[in-house]
Amino acid sequence: MDKKKTLQMIADITNAPGTSGFEDAVVATARGYGEPYADLKEDSLRNLYLYRKGNSGNKPIVQLDGHSDELGFMVHYINPNGTIHFIPLGGWVPSNVPAHKVLIQNAEGEYIPGIIASKPPHFMSAAERNQAPAISDMVIDVGASSAEEVRRDFKIRIGAPVVPDVTFTYQEKHDLMMGKAFDCRLGCCAIVSTLEALAGEKLNVDVVGAMSVQEEVGTRGAQVTANTIKPQVAIVFEGCPADDTFSSPAATQTRIKAGPYLRHIDARMITNPRFQRFALDLGDQLRIPVQDGVRTGGSTNGAPIHLSNGGVPCIVIGLPVRYIHTHYGIAAYADYANAVKLAVEVIHRLSADVIGGF
């Protein structure tokens, strides 16, 4: 895996705007990176399917999943003074939303910069100062002075998608990536890197990647991809929340720079214990750093995939990201590389007999 090339792919795919339901730019960007290694198809939701070149069509199917949407917002209505009310798309915490830059896609496809604003402290009552504002109390300000100006000059419409205005950066010295949408554009990139690593190899399985849409609003796209691909086994890449900056040392299970994270359980899936143990033991055997742990909440596309087609053994290879579901995430490139390495080595060892044992 060429690191410089991979970092450019990560930058391009994470920088692409694409909140839930509006993943078009992400798919268009990802297509260019996936085409050398896969035959590509799309469905009407904008799920992108990557059928590995070299698939035979008569072997057990391994589905690779990563979701292409990011947390964002949608224009709700426009105030007479030109400020814009919005609703959240995905699981935002209100205190993380204000005072950040965003981009609103207008009627011509142009992205208009704006600031998420709330009432300044100078105009707040004592009670208002002591409580966090609700998202319904916030607005986006693009600099307009009237609703007519917003519609006529900025060409912003009700229902327009809104995304964080953040640009990817990488610090070579510290091996740190910073940017938006690491949940789960890193997973989308990992699909491409896995297919690249498997290019030209003879396998005992067929591999199909799926960059699925609308995960952040209820794992909707994966319900379609699982029933389209009909896998016998699945690997879900997910940007998972790192807990190494706020949990106690005993409770911390998802550290950055400590390898990919394999969860045993979350709110909607008990991970297939046999497939999970297979992957964890393989990591130990090959000295690939791997973390495992137990989640009491959250979910991934593993939820709909593992319940599809009569039941599908599924593991989640998590890429630890600090501060997901905010405008900015921090992740380590080494964790990304090891997540891809683990997925590749798992696939190398899969066959009908091995999958049957799960």
C-alpha cells in the first residue's frame, strides 16, 4: 500500500461533501479510486458496489462494508432576517454544533459557506447563560440580510444539505490525520485499499465492497446492499469512537495508535463469536495490533447485514477516531493500515469450510 497515494485518497474522500441522503460527491470521488480494482455499480439510493476483479461468481461471497454518509444538517426554513433554521441529520450533541463553519449546497450545486450561530452572551438572560442552546435555537448565517437575499442571491432552498466545512490534514511527524467524516469515510477508503491489496490474487471467496448510504440515520443503505450482494460472511469497516481521552485506564478499550478495534457487542448486534475469535486470534498470530472490547451503546451496518439472508456472520473492524460526531476527528494512519492488513489476512484464510464453521 503506497502511503502517499493512500493519504491522497483519504483526503479526497473525506473532504467530499455528503451528508445522509446526499452522498453523490462521495460516490463520484470514490469511483475513481475503486475502478482499477473492481467493477462498479450503483443503485438508486447511491449505494456503490465494488465487485472485485477476479471474482469467479461461484464462491462464497465476502461483503466489505463502509458507509459513505457523514453527519450533517438540512435547511428547515429561512427567517425574514436572512438567517437559516436547520435540522440535524444524524446523532449530533447540541453543545458540539455552534460556532463552526458549514457549507450549504445551493440550487446550482455550489457550496455556500456559513457559520452556525446562537444568541451572543451579551443578549442572554442569566438563565440562558447557564444552559446549552438547543439545535432548534441555532441558525446558520451566510451573511445575508433578508430571506429574499438568501433565495435570490445565494440561491439556497429549503431542504438543502449542509456539511461541516473542514479540510483533511496529515502530520507525518506524529502520524496523525485530522479531518471530518472519518466515520466512516476511512472505512470506504479501507474497502479500496483491501481490494488493492487483493488485486490479482487467487482466493477461495469472492469479494464485494459496498459503500452504503444513510447509515447515520438508521443504517438504511446497508439493508439494501446486504440483500443485493447476499453475502455468506461480512466485514464492516467503521470509524469507531476512541475513548482514550476520557475513560479510566481500566475502562479504555479504543485507543488511537493501538490498532483496529473489534467489538463483541453493541446496541444492535452480538458479534458472531466464532468469526470474532478467528479474527482476534489471527491478529495475535500475525502480530497485527488489535483491540477488542464491549460496547453498551451505538451500532453499525453490521446490524442489518448480520440479520439478512437467513443470518450472516459479521465482524466490525473499527478504525479508532477521537471526537466522531463532531466537526473534527483525529485518527492514526497506522491504525488504518493495520485495519486493512487484518481484513486482507482474514480474507486470505476464508473458504466455504471456514465460513461454515462460523
